[in-house]
Amino acid sequence: MATTITRLLHHLALFLLVVQFADAVLLPKTKNHAALKPQSTSIIYIVHANDLAKPPHFGYLEEWYHSMVTTHASSTRAASSCGILYTYDTVMHGFAVQLTGDEARLMSSAPGVIGVYKDRVLYPQTTRSTGFMGLQPGNGAWKQTDFGDGVIIGFIDTGTWPESASFNDSGLGPVRSNWRAKCVDAHGFNASLCNNKLVGAKAFHAAADAMAGSASSTHVASTAAGSEVQNASLYTFSQGTAWGMAPRARIAMYKACDVKGDCQNADILAAVDAAVKDGVDIISMSLENHSSIPFHDDEVAISTFGAERKGVFVVLGGGNGGPRASTVSNSAPASTVDRLFPAHITLGNGVVLAGQSLYTMHAKGTPMIQLVSTDSLNDWTPDTVMGKIIVSMDGASDADGISLQNAGGAGIVGVDPDEWSRDGSATYSFTLPGLTLSYTAGEKLRAYMASVASFSFGCETVIGHKNRAPVVAAFSSRGPNPVAPELLKPDVVAPGVNILAAWSGDAPLADYPGVPVPDGRRVNYNIISGTSMACPHVAGIAALIKKKHPSWTPAMVRSALMTTAATVDNRGGDISSTTGTRPLWAAPTTRVRVATPLVAGAGHVQTDDLGYDAGERDYVDFLCALNYTAEQMRRRTDVRTLTRTLTKVSEEAETYNVTAVAPQHVMVTVTPTTLEFKEHMETRSYSVEFRNEAGRQAEAGGASGRSAGRTGSIKSGARWRSSGTTDDF
């Protein structure tokens, strides 16, 4: 029985908002040892153990683990504390240890060992987004949830800068009595700086660097749960009141990554284990990997499912590998809000191209300067760039601008090779005149390259319905799920383009590892882009839901996010995105199209709530089905029937009538067609039958549709839409 349970834990590890990480090396059992080459170099391995298999003569699991290492590792290592770095006892059982390849092979055959995994590296992934998502101080979700007061979000990232105004605890009472964590002094981090907002801080890194001063983690944490800060801005851009999604929620930081952004699995597992043990309600991990492995070989997926079993909701960003298909690594892709930072470049023939920039000098028109195209950034010499505007068709960041300025360049233009609409373009705070153009505008510039141009900068922030939003960013990773196409990913889309949030005062504004010319600028707030920015938006909204419904399971929280997600933009049209793929040297095949469920998941996250639950049995049934290949699944049946159970969380009576929009060659039948609710927390079930009418010779590919319901009786103050997505297929 124990073996069955632990095997299930391997398989069930993704269904919070997690899909997969990559490149774990699972060492097979003894029968396959001959196929492995001997290794003598000591590296970190994660040993997953079956705690129920502990021999009775060991009093504690730790004694058993040390005995394993003593038996299967070298005598030198056995004499030096057995090389054990961490023990895991909450979301999984086992330990991290330094072993050679030969020792790891021996360890994998030890009784009670489920698997031995080579440690892997993962990588990290406001004033307007709160209002854009419908969060207002005097009404709606903030008022109903007291701004998420008391909910604790654990961030697994690169550390934090506690001095930020976004982490002030004004008006917050003490943390709840069952909170078990504390702040720990760690390599430059002063635990006394913690307060009733920053309620926990721990570091997990064998060669730990400073926990304080992290810029990206400060940005992420303040996006999810930053306190109210008036007059926040990056220079003159995006000025206003900065709020996190849940501004009264508490923050606990678990540092598992170094300053270069490298995050070892052994450290991540230790951080997840500690966060759940400490009592967090939500875990936010803006981490991704660039390849995929099966769930049962993924020790991080095992640990995050362990977190869900303990009632902790986990959110991860979807990855920045778009617009290519099957690049999604987790759940939350990035979208725009209705805000632009307009800048223009005027060509010698009078053509004006519109882009975006965070350059701080106001100019109605600079002198005409020669344009020069480059295929290689940072390979500049003064004799080639002095006094010229350099155009990069592969994009350019503020760090590139710093390097160009030091080489004598007069300006920089970065063309986003994948983004067709400037609404979705990431914007940079250039130190010299510079802007970012979409691919469409860049092609117009390419045709006129051998001439001169002039910049115009208004140093302004433009907000409103004229700016179409949300638009899914081109860099945001797409589905289908490369490990399990049957599982729809991503889940939802959230703001992740040009997001203003807190920044470390110790870190440069252009905070990129390995920048050849350091950036001397320091700011308290910064505007950056990525699915790392989308992830904390979802985590903060989840905190509001958890505050309103503390007894809800992670599956119900996830369901609330997905079933109430918006599928239209601020103009009433379908959410759009840049889709398709192309190498940078090839002709474009991308287009601005409607964002399908493989691009935007269920839609843009909102602040309504409606809950479907799911138990372990549901996950087991799904993962058992993954034992079939896609062809085997097609041969099983041309009819699939799904059953869903809905819980009404409002007080008033409500009626839902179903409508279904089906893909071509699929017949959809919903039974019953009407659901009536009269009591609070009443449950009703319905079934959906999908019948394939295309025949066995149908062309391979994907299609999507949706079912929706209409409310007949609406509770006062709610923001129900006339139709809301409940299932995508």
C-alpha cells in the first residue's frame, strides 16, 4: 500500500497551478546499473524515500537517512556529517546529499528509496493593474475581503529588500497565532527589519549570497501583496498609488536562488517544505525551465503536489518561450494592461513610427541622425557607432543602451521580432534616446534604413480604452502541455507587461547578470515585463479568494480563478495575441489573432469567485489515463463524458442556463441544461458528452470551444458577466 501511495504522489504533483520542470535524471534500480557509466565527481542528489519503510530499529527518519549515506557513500563523506544538506518531511520525505554517480547508483537500490534525482537548475521568470482588474478601495473584492488581511503568501525566489515602502506594516495587526516561521539573519539580511507585513524570511542555498537587496523578488512580492504607497512611479512614468493585489496580505520570503538567478532543486524543495510547515496559505514561484520531463520523474512537482495535499495553493508563471507552441512550463501567461508609454521616431521621408519608451528626457524632435542596422549587440566600437542611431532587429534592452552609450552611440531602436502590436511590447528605461518598436513598425524602418531619423519623447503615460487590453504578450509561452496534452495549459492569463512595482534600492535599475557596463541608477520602483510578473498577480487574487473562503481547497481556488476569467478585452472583442513561430532570420508567419485556450487558458483573471472542487481521486483518474498514447486514447472511444460539480458561494438564489460553442465535427450535449440553486453552499452536478463526428481520418490538430452559463438572479454587488467560461475543451 505504501508503494502505491508514494507512486501516486509522483504522478499527482502538478494540479495546483503547476505543470512541469525539466531534465531531472532519475536513477534506475539495480537491474539497469550496467548501462550507467561510473562517475567520481561529487554533486547534489535528491533522495526520495518511503517514510513507511523505515526499519523499526531507527528512532527517527534522520537516523535512517544518515545510515543510508554512511552505507552507500565513501568513508570520507560519511565522516563529515554524511554530506546531507537538507531533510524533507512535509511535502515529501527524503533528503539532499552530495554523492558521486557511483554512490547515487548504490543509493537508488537501497531498501525504501523510491528515486534518486540529480539536482537541476531552474530560473526566475502596481499602479494600474489593480484598477484594470477591477480592484477598488471602496467596493468589490477588496472591501469584501478586507484587502486579504491575514492571508500569508510565501515567495520562493531570490530574496527581498525589506526597506521598501511597499513592505510597511502601517495599520496591520500581529500575524496570526498559528504562524510558525520567523525571520532569520542570513548573509547581510537583518532579521530585525521584518514586521507585521514581512513576517518570515529564510535562505536555502549551500553557497548562500546576500538575501537582502534582491530586486526581482521585491518586485514580485510587492505586486502580489505590497502595501499602499502613494506617489509611486519610475521617474515620471506610471505615477499614482501602488497597491499589491492583496495589499493587507502578509509576505514570507524563502530565498532559494542566487543573485545570478540560478535556483537548485534541492534548495527549492527545502523552501517548499519549510513554507508549508510554517503555515503559508499560498506559494508563489516565478520560476521556469526550458524542457519537459514526465511528472513522476519531477521531484519539484512531487513536492508542490504535497503542498496542495496540505491545503496550500501554488502559483507559477507560464514561461517566456512564446510565441512558439508547446513551450508552456507552468500556468500563468502574461498580458498587457491598458497603459502605454508612447514615443516616436520620424524618418527622413516624414514617416512617423510609434513605439514605446521609458526614456526620461522630453523632446518634441531631436536632430536628424544617421541610422545604422546591427546584427550583433554589444559588439560595438566607437568608429562604427559614434554619433549614430543603432537599430537592432532582434530587440534591445536598457542594458544594451548603456553599452552603446559608452561606445559613443547617439540613440538606439530595438525591434521586437515577435510582437506585432506595440501594446504588447516590453518597454525599457534607456539612458540615451531610445525606444522599442513592434515587428510591423520595424519592417517599415527596415525599408528605410539607409537614411536619417529623429526621436520624439513625451515622457507620458497614456491610459484608457484606446489602448486595447488585455493582449497576450508574444514572449508568453503557449500550450499545448508538452508533457500531457490532455491537460489544458496555461490556466489563466494575467498582467505581465510593463508592470510597476517595488525595486531594491541596492540593485541597479537595469538589473541583468553579466552586464558588461554596470548601471549606476537606483530607483525604488521599476517597470519590467515577464510571466514572473503575471504569477504574483494570480497569487494576490488567490489570496483574496482564500480570505473570503478560508475553507476552500486549492482546487476550488483554482476553479474560481478559471471559471470567472474574462474572455473579452476592454473593447468588447476577443482577447488577442501574437501567435505562430518563426526563426529570426525567416519570413514572418506570426499574426495578431484571437487568443485560444492554448494561449490564454480560460481567460484573463478577474476577482469574482465560483468554485468547482477536485479530490485526489479526480487526479488519479486523469493520470491513469495518461498511460495510454494519444493513438490509444483515440481508439478507446469516440465519445467522452465529463461530470462537473458546482458549489454556489453566494447567499441568494441563482439559475444557470447552459449554452455550448463546440469545435467543428464535435457534438456537445449538456445534461441537465439548467441548474437551479436555492441555498448557500448548495451543490449541483451536470455532465457534458463530447462526441467525435469527424471519423478516424480527420486531420490531426487542435480545436477549442467553451460552455457558458447565464445567471438569472444576481447577488447584489457582484460583478457577474452575462456569460462566463466554465470549461474549455
